[in-house]
Amino acid sequence: MSESNDKIDVFDHRNYRDFLICVYQKKQLKNRLYSLRAFSRDLGLSAQAVGNILAGRYGLSSSTAITAAKRLKLDSTETKYFTLLIEARHARSKVAKAEALEQLERLRTSRHASAQMGSEQSEVLSDWVIPAVSSFIGSEPAKIDVKSLSHRLGVKTERITKALQVLTNSQIVEKLETGEYLQSCINRRANSETPSPVIRSFHKQVLEKAISKLDEPAMHNRKSLSTILSFPFARYEEAKREIESFHSKFLKHFAEEPQTDSVMAFTLQFFRLDKEPAGRNE
């Protein structure tokens, strides 16, 4: 982000409409009188066009996107990412869409490669309940029933209350004067390539939850796949990129649904079981 911590980071989004909606909502939070017409003026578009774009009735053209990006004061890399989001959504050919998705993934990787985990991020990942609670909070203001949420997640109310405090302090969610919560659209991310005891602990927590689910007789709410295979280790990096690509496509397909009614854990593990043969590197 080039201006301030309040600027919405386009790299936190996999859908250009979600990004525009977050920018609009952020401006509304600062000024309750800020209207769609004012937002349209700021983007250099008509109110009717912006309304149709945000509602998903029409797409945003690449040329118009560049104009909007300039109005939003995106830098060159952010503008490139923003236009690629549009290309990945609206390109006429499957090949062009696939190429846009690959470029998006490279930009995300480059963007977050040097990211450092701050104390607030560490606290968010200190307990799996915190991101789970965040998943229950949407882009529209809503009351949070702590007791009901503790029942659904199977934890004590104190952990729900602490989770809300951490999410608010980290600016992942905002608590309004009405006592309602909503997603702030400022999404803090940890760089998964950076070794960290906090990240390792978070993965362990999620895996422990997965193990506990294996003991439940009902299988309608889980899917487990495990395979042990012989593998050419020289292709490890290639395999890792394939896994990351699948992960991105999976989230794009399912995590952008406007209406949800559950919180799922999605974890992928790919690791070496054996050791290097003795004398291989001697």
C-alpha cells in the first residue's frame, strides 16, 4: 500500500468486484453521506455503470480499469494486478484466462515474498478460533452472538471474545458504534515461505482438528485423501507450484460465494517421508 494503512490492498483480493466494494465500503465508513454516485465520480464512471459492475451484471473493461486504477491511486504493480483480475474473469478464451491466473499468482508470490510477520499477525494465527470467528463476519454490519458462536465452534465463550478483540486490534474486522461487526477489507497475510514457530503452531492446530474429525463416524462433512507415492524429487518445485495453483483455483471457485452457511478447514500437506540415501552428497 502506497498511501496509508487505511488504503485497501488490491493484492488481498481475488475478485476485482470485491476490491471495489471494499473501497466503497471503506469510504462509507469514513463518511456516512458518501454515495454510490460519489464513488462513481471518483472512479470516473457513471453511477449506472458502477452499480451494474458491483452487482455483477456487467464487467469492467481493461481500458476503463486503467482509468479507475489511476483514480484510486494504484501504483504500476497494483494496476497490473487489478487489470489481470479483470482479464482472469472476462477474457474471451480459456488460454487467456489461464495466462492471467498464472500472472496473478506470480505477482502475489512476488508481493508477499518479502513480507514479515508482525506481532498482530502472530496473534491472529495464535489460535485457530480467531480466523474461524473472522469467517463468520461478513461485509455487512451484523451483531455477533458470542454464546451461539461458541456452541458452533465447540469452544468457550472467552475464546470467542478474545478472538473478536484480536481481530479488531488487527484491523481485520471493525466494531461499529452500534456494537455490530464487519470485515474491514484490510486483510493481513503471513508469508507461508517464512519459517515461523507461530505458523508451524497454526498448522499443527488445524491438523489436530483434522485428526479429531477422523474419529467422527459421520463422513458427510469431511473429505480425506492421503497417498504415499514414489516421486522424482527433482520435480519438487514443480509439484509445489501445481499445489499452490490448485489451492488458488479452489478458493476462487468456492471462497467467493456471497452466501455461506458454514466454516470449513482446507489443508494440504506434501512432504518427504524418506531421507537422502547415505553418501548421496558425499
